[in-house]
Amino acid sequence: MIGGGIGAFIGDAHRRASRICNDFELVGGVFDVDYERSKQFAGNEGIDPSRCYETVDSLIKGELALPAVERMESVSIVTPNALHFGFAKNLLNSGFHVVCEKPMTMTVEEAEELENIVHDQKLTFSLTHTYTGYPMVRQMKDMIASGTLGTLQRIDAQYYQGWINSIIHGTESRITGVWRLDPKHAGASSCMGDIGVHAFNLIEYTTGLEIEEVLSDLNPVKEGVALDLDGTVLIRFGKNLKGVIRASQVCGGEENNLTIAVYGSKASLKWSQENPNYLTLLSDSEPTKIFKPAHGYNDKFAEMSHTMPSGHPEGIYEALANIYKGTAKSIRGEEFTPGEFPTVHDGVRGMKFIHAVVESNRKDNTWVKI
Amino acid sequence: MIGGGIGAFIGDAHRRASRICNDFELVGGVFDVDYERSKQFAGNEGIDPSRCYETVDSLIKGELALPAVERMESVSIVTPNALHFGFAKNLLNSGFHVVCEKPMTMTVEEAEELENIVHDQKLTFSLTHTYTGYPMVRQMKDMIASGTLGTLQRIDAQYYQGWINSIIHGTESRITGVWRLDPKHAGASSCMGDIGVHAFNLIEYTTGLEIEEVLSDLNPVKEGVALDLDGTVLIRFGKNLKGVIRASQVCGGEENNLTIAVYGSKASLKWSQENPNYLTLLSDSEPTKIFKPAHGYNDKFAEMSHTMPSGHPEGIYEALANIYKGTAKSIRGEEFTPGEFPTVHDGVRGMKFIHAVVESNRKDNTWVKI
Amino acid sequence: MIGGGIGAFIGDAHRRASRICNDFELVGGVFDVDYERSKQFAGNEGIDPSRCYETVDSLIKGELALPAVERMESVSIVTPNALHFGFAKNLLNSGFHVVCEKPMTMTVEEAEELENIVHDQKLTFSLTHTYTGYPMVRQMKDMIASGTLGTLQRIDAQYYQGWINSIIHGTESRITGVWRLDPKHAGASSCMGDIGVHAFNLIEYTTGLEIEEVLSDLNPVKEGVALDLDGTVLIRFGKNLKGVIRASQVCGGEENNLTIAVYGSKASLKWSQENPNYLTLLSDSEPTKIFKPAHGYNDKFAEMSHTMPSGHPEGIYEALANIYKGTAKSIRGEEFTPGEFPTVHDGVRGMKFIHAVVESNRKDNTWVKI
Amino acid sequence: MIGGGIGAFIGDAHRRASRICNDFELVGGVFDVDYERSKQFAGNEGIDPSRCYETVDSLIKGELALPAVERMESVSIVTPNALHFGFAKNLLNSGFHVVCEKPMTMTVEEAEELENIVHDQKLTFSLTHTYTGYPMVRQMKDMIASGTLGTLQRIDAQYYQGWINSIIHGTESRITGVWRLDPKHAGASSCMGDIGVHAFNLIEYTTGLEIEEVLSDLNPVKEGVALDLDGTVLIRFGKNLKGVIRASQVCGGEENNLTIAVYGSKASLKWSQENPNYLTLLSDSEPTKIFKPAHGYNDKFAEMSHTMPSGHPEGIYEALANIYKGTAKSIRGEEFTPGEFPTVHDGVRGMKFIHAVVESNRKDNTWVKI
């Protein structure tokens, strides 16, 4: 992993996800520009100190010196955006597979150069447009591909957030100080580059179509802001198919309100990121249908993307992980909050409940003390 | 881990959760009553063959023979219910911490014996009432404890499922063949023992109160079924506080519809497992309020139980894990479905989109080709 | 109409509803025990003063003296509960059809006596269990009757309100002063008599079954309250069919949360009064289906009970009535709030919008001023 | 009333609404271009035949001949769009108040001419943008006016329907035959003129702002269709405030999905027509708040626009009207469906239920037969 050291949110998400899928083991990396902090992080994670490198170049050199069987296979790049291209290029050219956060690069030219390298090197390059990993997004893709909607007639995607409000409505000095609002670090766009592109990707992913042209109206919203924080994009596909992408970072109270609606001549599909287990199929002639994961009516691709039986949101793993976390604190003798994990006393209470219930029923529905 | 071998659902959930929280490493166990299958599982997971034991007794013996620093610290029991007690007792008496699936035991006496052992040994015993790990359940607990609801007046919890319909409406021979419906293996109760007890636990967890007595009416629903598949339990706390627990395994189409509503003299709280990120606070005099994770208005306990920023359901880790899974298949040269992970070409498309959008806006909102 | 004078809420609802269905005209009544207030009300409503009677007896006498073609055909009784029986009995025995608010009487004996009178007189007696008039409740009834659910397995109905909280948590003197809490005026029960009976009626209406026996646990909730404000009722039908009715007036923040869920061997149906246009059909093997009014897939009974095209909640009539109300104020020269009805200026704005939009599109998507 | 005769949907809605608000009485009109059908309609409605006129001119002449106190005060125009202007102009110039369906006219010039006439005549002209009559829309208007949202930052309104799909995906001959798709009858626009303008009106109504300029991209969707059936409109207000209006008649399965979201520097408000009783207030720092009608926290304007206590959707009047309708059928001896109104037997059942429940509770929670 490049980046993702102490305090980094997205690097932590990558590590959790790779542990869940259980196909990867974190063996080394360059976790911070500050080598001391990088080593400190490696220590916390139990990583072999010899594989905590100071630079990407030294990582490449060090890993290539190892026997192929021990060598790092894949590198995840979770650094600030401007660094993606250089690191990805070097790593690919040195034979490493790459997982890269989005946006992939700063310019179209860099993006196309990476595409050529990947093609020539025959390596795997994975861009983490995470939303395409949801089971019901995959179900949507399959249903559209199989013709459930008929001829597509309108496409509408939205990504609304509000978090930047607290920044732009602070002091002027603060506005200019935030790197997200500085074109040098953020690139050509704030809102469209950070979240509009997710809506774009979701459209192309689910429909299998490519958007042909765009017309946009962007809004910096406030004096002194150099980049778009809000905008609407008219989109056109082939003849008679149009749509819209709406994105904003100033919709106060919206969290990650990413939605997509695809309307066809026969039926329509709608999905929303904040309730990702519900896929809605609308039609003029039949009751609205709600598709959920872990059912035989879904396509194979959706079903292999889900690991829980129906009715348990995937977040239940985190709930169970919280129980394990509390248990670990207790085992280590660390302080923990009462209620962090159910104890043997909860087990006793539960057994008493079950037996009292059965007894009450057997005794012709009379009261039984627990 | 005891149990949880090839094909076991709940063991897999425990492993995923323990990998997410990153405080545990699976180093050995007794994964199957069939030793060959157990060894096969250990091989798949990369577990040292010498720590794949044939029995729990040999596990205890083998681990105790290791230096303390290498020894297994905690054992997760995910076997069928009837085996929980014996294994937990032996492990605790040998000095191991225990994580145990629910129901903890088959009888109240066994449960109380375990409680005594845990007390004497001063070990950690964790019962996986998973639902208490959700951030908004913990927020609910804190809000009730801090008096937000005033004096409690009514408590209503429900756990409705429908999966057993397909079994009982099959052939007669099939009914008797399912272990869940056989008192020898399932214990005193099917519906109340398996899911009613979760509703019970959630009530005691969130309110901090103990239910004093119950009156139940259980229903086997179909001729030839020996256990309850459905039931309602009237519950009483102290003076003037009553409520109800409703549970069923024959509510066709219900998945894991666990809900809890607690009504007080000042306000009320409602939570539903299938949409676990929403906690609803009702009052007579103010607009209904929806609490969600990752906000400053939550209590500390809820916030430490959540790892994503607001608006991303925790299931997003699984979405990202799916991307990593597809990437792994590609790296290994395995077959994968197009769309299992976003490629460098998606990255090129994204960069083209962002730059076309910015260009259209700069050119006074005219169309730009992608 | 008997009762329903100045300030009476339920009488007003009856008048609005009878005007909507356009089969009734209000020609007279006894609107208040205070004859002066009754006459004042009649004057406000433009009712012939000679038909504003002082008592029900004088109404009967007066109307019978009129030629049959002019005579009142039907009388709506919207008085306090204790008066229903006497008035209904007299009116029926004098040959008038009766519409009566619920609860119909104070005792079972009175109820049975009325039933006999109606039977003998061959008159129409209509009890306003209003919820059975919703289109989707009627659709539910039809779907159950046609066997969509298979054999019924569980029935769960709820009616939760919270309005009585503000009364019981006021001063002691206030508690005793509220007639709802006084057995002399409210009858045998507060919560079950006022709202539990609606849940009961909805069960028998939608399923076509009769509940055979009940077991209840009621709660006065607070010291000094003589009647139930909260309760749970276990219900039994024939063999292997059970269920529960839950009702409360102390669930703070709940408004009129009346719900019903009927679970069968093949599928399940759920409906909620606060969102009455949605009927949910659940099954284990198919996506959840949402039925809504004004669609060809509904049965005939549901469709004849709806007057709006799909997608407009019935409440849209009240929205339009508000526009008409504002218009009337303006016509009469009364004061009105800006925005009470759209003016000709709004019409000008609308036309400008439409033409500007068409022009922008024709001019290759350029900006057009409004 | 002009128009609105036999089989006319919108005329019926106007009559129902005016009966609900109880400020209007239908005394005459020109109900159909076919005078025989018009007279037939007047007969059905019990209207004085002498006031069922053949033309608007004869109506004006006839009514002006009546004493002022008997004369029609206000005329509702519910004819096809192209006739609105001429009738409204004549009626206003003759001194009648006018209620007019939207779109008000066919051209901007006609609209402005009407505005001038209304201004000069000092008459009331009411345009039925019905959605502005919803209580929560009025609450939204008041909250924005009082500064709850701070400086507005983004406005997004949508009106999606799907009903035209069934027409355009029929045969070619059918397409040309539908008047909605014929510019001569429908005017400059189909989708924007019929429904886009509602979204436009809702924006200007709730925010109190005027949209300054628009940029649109419209879509006829199918070969051979002359008008827009779908489109997106970029909208601009003053500096730094932009937004979008999205409208479509080809979103299959959408009914009347009219929504509005207004985002400000401090908070945001969202409302949806299909669930009109819920107004959502979002902010970055507080729980999401849901405002509903009939609560003390609402502004006065919203509260005077609502007639039901909290928790009963306004559609409950129609439910009660359905009960009255069934009762009327029974009184008249017409055929009715069992279940069209609750009978005295339902009343008996209800009383038995209440008394059995009370008895069970008194007898220490034992079973009591009904």
C-alpha cells in the first residue's frame, strides 16, 4: 500500500475490505511521506519493518530483489490524487498489479497513458469505483443487459453531499486554505471530479452505454471559491436518449445521496446508495417490485456479490465486529464500555426467558416469573 | 474456533467480523466433526496443520502445551446449540476466553453453571447477540439511559421471519427430518429460542431493565410440528410498565424483521434491523427526528461503533471487498465476470467526463463530446 | 344530523365526506344540546331554521309530519358515545335510516337490540368504521378472499396513538376532569373501546374471519387512572391460527399508527393507515410488490373506491379545496394570506417559462431570459 | 362552470374540491360543446335547466340579466387549453370572477393580456396550481421566508410521469391521433407545458424567487413525435444560485412523482407530492426532522390549510365518503358490494370485543370467548 498511514480514512477502508474478501494480506508499503510515521504505522499493524519503505522507488527496488514467491503481488495506491499517476506508472512498469483510488489521474492524457501501459504489460489495474460492488447495482446491470427495460428513454443520476458547507461558510482565510478548493491539488474540478464522476461511472456501468456528449453548468456557489462545488450536466447518448447528472457538495444535510434512475420503454429501475439493498422496478401495468439481495430471483452476478442471507444488511458484519472488538478489549484487560459485548449473564437471562415462555404456554397461558 | 468448517455460514460470519475488527487472528481449531474435512478447511485457510485438532479435548491439551505467548487466547464456539455448554465449560475451566453463539446453552441450569465458572475464572465470555453491535442500537441505549424518554410506558419488540414456510409446507416426511423442528436437537423452543430471544435481549439491552414475568401463547402452526414456530409473549416489568414480544418463523416474505419500539412519558424511540442506520425519535410536540451514525449529535458509544463517515452504510466495505475480490481473481488469472472491478478504461472514461464537463462550463454551457 | 355543531370535529368530517360523495344533502338536525348554539350553527350552514330541532324527539315528530318526498331520509349520529343507543333506537323505530359513529353502543346488549331492530325494520344502519373505506383496504380484503395468501397463519394489528400523554402527565385534578378517563362517560374501556376496536374491525373486515376468543393485558399506565390507556390482546381463530392486537394511547409521538399484517402459507399482506395508498405483498420467492390505487391490476371493488388517477393521493382534493377557499375569500373581499391561491401573475410566469424553455431548446440549448 | 361535463375528470375534481371547502355552490354553466349532453349533465347534477347555457356568450348574457344577488359570482374554466384565453377574457370583461385550469393560455401575450384585464377590473382570478394548496408546501414556503435555510444555494425540482409510454409505443397511426402530441391543440410543448410548469411554479411559490433564465434540452423520445415528452432545464436565479427542473412523461411506472428540494447555507427542505404530509428538514449538525400537518410547531398558514388531526391523511375524507356512498346505495335500494359500509352487525362484534377484552383483563388474563 502507498499512503493510508495513521489517520488516513480511505486506506483503512481498503484494508478492511481486503481483509473481508480474504484474498489479500498486507505485507508492506510506503504509508506516509514522513518515514517515521510510516514506520510507526507499520509497527502498529505488525508489518515486517524491512518492508516498510521510505519511497515508492525503494519499494520497487526492494520487492524486486525478493524471490518471486515472496514478492508483493499488488499495490494499492491511496495517496492524494495528484500522486496517483506517477506511482501507478512506475509500479505497472515494474510488473506490479495496481489497485488505485479514484480519480485515477489529473488529466485525460495521463489516464490514456496508463491505459496503454496496462494493455502492454497485461497486468491487472483496478480502480475503486466502490459503488459498483453493491449486489443490487450488479443486479441492475444484469437486468438492463437482459432487456428488462426495453429501449432506454431517460437516465437521471444524482450525487448530493453537504459537507463542504461548513468549510465555505467559515472565514475567508479558511476557504483558501482548504486543498479541496485549490485547483493545484484538486485538479480541474471539485464537485464533478470528486463525486459527479461516480454518478457518471454508475450510469455507464449499469447501462453498458457510453455518454457521447455533455453540456454543463457549474457553480462555485460562493465568492472566492475557484472550483465548482455544485453543478448540473446534461448528457446525451445516441438518438432520442438523453439524461442528466446532478452533483453538489453544498446540499446541507445530504450525506452520500447517490441515486440512479434508468427509464425504458417497458419498465424502469431505481437505486439509491444510502439504502443499497433495495432495487425498485417500476412499470405502468404491474405493481412496483422491490428486489433485495439473497433471493433466487436475482441473477448470478448479484448473488455471488452477497454473503449474508436475506434480511441482514451487510453492515451486520460490522455489528459483529463491534462485539469482537469489545471482547478483545476485555481479554486484553483494557477498559471497555458496559454493553460492548453480551456477557454470560445475558446468556443466563436468555435461557430463563425461553424456558419461562415455554412454561407459560404449557400452563394454559398463565404468568411465569423470570 | 470450534465448528465453522466448510459450508458453515455462521462460522464464516465470525471470521469476517474478527478480520474487520483486526484484533484476532485465526490460528487453529476443531472445524468439523469429520477430521478429514476439518483438515481440508484448515488447509484452505492457511492454518498450521498442527493446530487443526481432532477434538476439543486434544485442542485444549495441545494449546496448553505451547508457550503462553504462542497459545490460543480465545476460542469461538459456533457448533450446533446442544454442544455449546460442554465445550464452553471445558474451555473456560482450562483458562481460555470464549466467544459463543447463541443460544448459550440448552437449559437454565447449564447457563447458570457457566455464569459461575466465568465469575470464578475471571475470564471473558462473549455471547454473540450481534444486533447489540449496531451503532444506532447503542445510541438508543444511551438515550434511554440519559432520560430522553422520561418514564417508560410501553415496550414492543418484534422478530418476524418466513423461511420455515418452505419447510413445513413441503411433505410430511420432510417436516420430521428437519433438526430445527426436532426438540432433541433444537431444545425447548424453535421460534422463541432462535429469534424471540433476540427481541428479548434487545429490550433488556436498550432499556437496561429486566423483564419480570411473561405470559405466552405459542403456535406450532401445522399438524405434526412439535415446537413453536410462532408466538406472542406478554411481558411485564415493574408497576405500570408492560409490553409485548412477537416472533414468528412463518411470516412468509419477512426476512429478518427485528424491530423495537420503546415509548416513554416524554418521547419514544424506534429502530428496525433491516435499516439499521436510522433511529427515530418521536414526540408529541416536536418534529420527528432521525438519528444516523457518524454525526456529532450522537453519544460517544454510538460513534466509536461506527467506522464510516455519514451516508455510507457499513455495507460499503463489502462493496469494496467485492472489488478487491474481482481484482484478486484477475491477478490470479482466474475467470471473472466483466464488471467485477473497474478497469483502467473506466478511469480514462472518468477523466474524459470531468474534463468535458469543465470545458462545457467554460465555453458558456455548450455541448462537448466525450 | 344529531350532534356535530359548532367546534365539533367528527361532525365536520361527516359533512365533508357526505359532500364529497355527493349523495347526501344536510337538511336539518339537532346540532347541539344548547338550542341557541344549535340554531346558530344551522344559520351558518344555511339550513332552514324550521328543521333545526331542539330534541331528537321533536325532530322525529317534525320530519314525520312532512310529506315523504321532503322528509329526511337518513340521520347521522355524531354525539358522545353514551347517547348513540337511545337516539339510534328511536330513529330506527321511526323509520329513519341511520349513520352512526363508533362505538355503536355502551353494552353488548344494546348492540344486539339495535341489530334486531335493524333486521326487523329492514332499514340501513351504517357504522363509520372509516378505515374500511380506503381503496387499498378493500383490495386487501379481495386478495385474501381470492386465496392469494393461502392458509392464514398469523395476524397482527396495531393502533398506537400518543395524545393522552399530555393529559395524564398534567396535574392530578386534570386527570379526573377528562371525560375520556371517566368510566361513566367513556364506558368500559378507553384505549380498547376507542381504537383497539378499529384494529379488531380491520382484522375481521379484511380476512372475513371472526375472532373466537381473546386474552388481554391492559394497563392504566398511571396511578389514578381508572381505565386502560394501553394494552395487548392475544387473539385466536380456529385451529392453528393466532395473532395479536396491540393498542395504546400513551405511545408519545405516534399519531394514528394503525397497521395490519396478515401472513399466510403462500404470501403476506401489510397495510398502514398513515400511508394508505400502499399495500405490500410479501412472498418468499418473489420480489416484494407494492399495490397502489388506480391501476388495472387491482380488483373492481378497490378501483370503484378511488376517484383520482394513480399518483395523486386523495388528499389532493383538499389541496384544491384550499385553493378554492382562498379564492372565495378574495371574491368576498375578505383578508387572505398571499399564496392562498395562484393568481393571474403566476399564469403569466408559467407561460413565460414554457416558451423560454421551448426557445432555448430550439436555439441549440442556449440561455433564454424569462 | 365551463366544461367539465359527463366523463370529464378535472371538472369533477373541481366540483369535489369546491364542495369540500363549502364556499361555492354550482348553479349553472356550459358543461359540454354538445348542448344535449350538457343538459343531460345539468339534469344529473340537479342544476336549474334555465342556467344550463348553450354557449359562454349566452351564459354571460343570461346571468347578467339576473338580479345581482342571484347572479353567478365566479366561473370555473375547465375546458381544453386552447379555449381558456377567450372564455376567461370575456368572463372577466363581463365582471365575473374566474377560476381557471392551467396552462392559463397558449401564448405569453395572451397571458399578459389577461393579467392586465384582471388588474383593471379588480376581479379575482385563480389559477389552479393545485399543489400549492398542500399544507406542507405552505409550511415550506413559510420556513424559507423566515430564513430557516439561510442563503439558498441549489434548487432541484422534478415531475416524472410515465403514462405517455402506452401511447407512443402503440402504432404509428395512434401517435398522430392523440391530441396531446399535436401542437395545434397542445400548444408549444407537451411535457414542459403540462407538468414541467408545475415544478416551475412550485419553485417560485416556495422560495418567493423568480427564475431569471433557462437553458433546456428537450426530447421527443420517438420518431414522429412533434413535441417534447421529456426534458431537462438548467435554471439560474441571481448570482451563485442555480438549479434544475427535470420533467418527463416517458418514465414508465412513475405516477405523479413531483418533488422539490431547496438547499441553503444553513439547512435544506425536501417535499414529495406522492407523500404530501411529510416535509423533511435536513442539516449538517442536527438529526433530520420530519414535519407533518396538525402540529403546534407548524406555521399558521400551514395549519389553517389542514382540517384533520395529526396522523390522518386528508384522504381519510374520501374513505369516509366511500362509507357514505355505500350507505346511500343501500338506502336507495341499489346493489352494493358487501363491505361497502360497516353494518350494525359490525357494531355488535365490536362491542363484544371490547367487553371480552375488559373481562379477560379483569379475570387475571385468561381466555374469554367472543
